[in-house]
Amino acid sequence: MENINAGTEAFANIFVEESQIPEKFKINPIHQREYLLNGELVPWSGKTMDILSPVFVKSDGSYGRKVVGSIPQTSPKEAMEALDAAVAAYNNGQGEWPTMSVENRIKCMEKFVYLMIKERDEVINLLMWEIGKTLADSTKEFDRTVEYINATIDALKDLDRESSRFQQAEGTLAQIRRSPLGVVLSMGPFNYPLNEIFTTLIPALIMGNTILFKLPKHGVLAHYPLLKAFKEAFPPGTVNTLYGKGSEIISPIMESGKVNVLAFIGSSKVANGLKKQHPKVNRLRAILSLDAKNAAIVTKNADLDVAVNECLLGALSFNGQRCTALKLIFVQKDIADAFVQKLSTAVSAMKPGLPWDKDVKITPLPELDKPAYLKDCIEDAIANGGKVINENGGVTNGSLVFPAVVYPVNDKMTLYHEEQFGPIVPVVPFETIDEPIKYQIEASHGMQVSIFSNDAQEVANLIDPFVNLVSRVNINCQAQRGPDVFPFTGRKDSAEGTLSVFDALRSFSIRSLVAAKNTEANKELLNTIVRDHDSNFLSTDYIF
């Protein structure tokens, strides 16, 4: 049982009675009894699963997690029906969606965005209630997702314009375009249940693939208001939703061998297991964003105020529940005590509360077992010589855990090796720069690193080894995904494939071409096809 009102008096009044919640943020439970299959919202009368909020409310004298609603808990039977719908809609590349012109696919996507924006307020409120994300961050996630879709549309227009001409080489005429790959299984995380999923789902969809969409374990109801938009904007079978236990419904889908692309954001262990279930792995393209243990390196030549501010944001934005979060901070011993003191003071000033509270920075955690896991990490660190430096560090009240700055951290501790994915900031003192480099060489992850120093020679000497160990080196700033036009990937167990607005379109497609010998007869033939608009692929139309 979760412990309510534990710890200091400062946390005694975090959770309130339902009557004290501002009217505009109150929620009526949504009991979803339908799912999207083959262009229809199919009624569901089978097993369901309650969706519990990380936000506790007081009712009848006691506190408990607010029931946000419930969702279908479908079986492998419904999962296979969804797969069959996606396979039929793709129809070996002959279906309506994969053969549709780029211009018309863009029109469908623009209609979807229009319908999506209508649901903005409800989706934002559900993000707050389901995963405990602040009002500001929930709003940013929705708006950034809309911006991402519009940027994807613009990028596809650019790509299509580049492909609208014929090329000539060695006596051969050809038009080269990008074609879809087939059926895409899209699975995303709870921490950005809208944005992260859509960074794979949207480019996969707009390139002409059909989609099996497995909803995340938290943040699932936030997608419910959008089901009608998917239904109305795209041809039947283009998008099909999956609900239920992943261990039960995903295995038969992968074992069928009918999935062409796995788009997955989560743990490398799960991704490896899914890939192994496919009977013909060579036919499966995998676009994966996986584990990360991003390090920050603060040298004695750093601007301490800049380093503290960026590490604070990098380690604790959305309670540290980001794959790009800074999860281990190396600080040169000359400045370690000063850095830790400044960081601890900044962390102690962070305001805990409910997602809609003004200026709130620390909010309840959606994962039921996360507070206990974080407590174990802190106790393990203390047992191995570490201390919690900041006031109230690690104090727990139900689903809310106040951030803990743990110092000094060493390689005997769980916090040194495991991705905590929560509000703990481990600080490792180091003597020479070889120590953090050695850590990165031996780490199983390789997503990003942040370097804090104002010494040009020192920064240069760190850039060169790290660019071959991680995918992105940040100078005097936190690790992050954006801007979305930049490539987002990782080395080792952190990623497979590259995502950005431009890269994602290429990741979910393949270059195809139509070629002919450069003869007068062939030029006449091709000109006739283009002039009469007889082919959606072979075209010189220019999309503005």
C-alpha cells in the first residue's frame, strides 16, 4: 500500500479533496468501450482495465488514486483481427492508401490535424491526470506534436518536389521516389504518450504504410478523443488500435511474420525479444529508441551557474522521466563540493504539487512501483558511501517523490549503472577526464552527453572521443531531443535507426525507381503517362 502524507510537514497537503480541484481541471471518468478497427469504432463488451491516476484524491475520509476511466482489455483474437485489417488495407502495396498520391495523403493528414486540434483541451487534461505531467508541459506536448505533424507535411512536400524530375545517366532515364514498406507496428512510451508515439506513427503513416497502434501503459485514454479523427481522416484499415497486455497480444502479431516495420520506444530488452519473435528478421525493419544513461561532465573550467541550471533542467524536467534526461553527473573534484551545494539549493527550491498547480515542478509519478524502486536506489547508494545532500531528498508522499541529490556516487552503486528514470540526481566526483570517458566506453548505452567547460582546448579534447561513443554531444547545455529537424538516434543499446522530421520519412520508406533506356519511343511513352496523369508514382506534378 502506498504511504500517504509520509515525511515532512511540507508534503502533508500535496493531495486534496476532489472539491478543492479547480473546476476547469476536474475530470469525469471516461469508460472507453470501443476501439478502432478497419475504419470503424467497434463496440467492446469484454474485459476492461481501470486507469488509475497518479493523483490521489480524498474521498470518504481516505486518500486513493483517482479512477480516470477504463479501457478495453482485448485478447489475441482482436489483435489478429487488427493485423488482418492492416494487412488487407496495405494489400501488398496495392491498397488505397499505399497507392494514393502524395498530394492526397497530405490532404488526409491535414484533415487529421484539423480534427486533432479540436480535442486539444481534453487531451491536455487527460495527460495531466494520467501521467502527472504539469499543465505547461502537457500543453507543450500537444502543441509540439501538432507542430511536428505540420513540419512532417512540409518535409514530405520538399521530398516530393525533389523527386518530381526525371534523372538521366549512362543512357538511362529514371524517376526515383520513396515507397512505403508495409504494415508498421507502432509502440510508444508513457512519458510522452502523444509526442513520442507520433514521431514514428505520423511519418510511417504519411509515407503510405498501414498502422497497428499499440497504446502505451499510461497515457492511453489521452488518445481516445483522437480515435474519431483517425477514423474520419484516413481510409479504412489504415490505422488500427491495440489494447491489452503487450505480452499477450503482441507475440502472435510478431510471430505471424506479417509486420514489416517495428517502431518501438522502450527498453532494449523488450525490443530484442520482439525482434526474435519475427520468423524472418531480415524482412523486419526496426526503428527503435531505447535505453539511455546520459552523462554530464562538469569540469573545473565550467561556469557553475550555467552548469547547475542546465543539469537541474536536464535531470529533473518531468521528474527525470525522459530518455534524454541527464542521469549521471560527473564533476571534477576541484569544484565538486561547490557544485553539489549550488545544485542542492536549486533542487530544494523546486515546488512539488499537482499538475495544474501554479509554478509546480515536481509532480506525482504514474508507475505504481517507481517510489519503492527509487527508495531502494537511495538506500543502496547510502550503503555504499553516498549521502542525500538536499533537504527532503527522497521524501515520499504516495506517488510523489521529492528529488534527491546523491553524492558521492561510485561504480558500486545501482545509480551508477541503471537508468533510474525518476527524480534522483547522482553526482560522481572525478580526478581526470579519463574517468568519464572510461565510463562511456564501458556503458551499454550511447545516446547523448553534456559537456560543461569554457576552455576551448578542453572542450575540443572531449568532443573528439565522445562523438564516437554517443550520437550527440551537447556543449554547456542539457541533453535533449529537439529541435525536431536534428537527427535523433543513439549507439549501442540506445537506438536503431535515426529519427528527425526528415530522417523519419526515409526510415519508413524505401527508394523505388522506374527506369527505361533513353530512346525516343520510351520518352514518348513516359511523356504520355505523365501528361495524362495515369500513374500516381510516375509524375512531375509539383506540390506547393
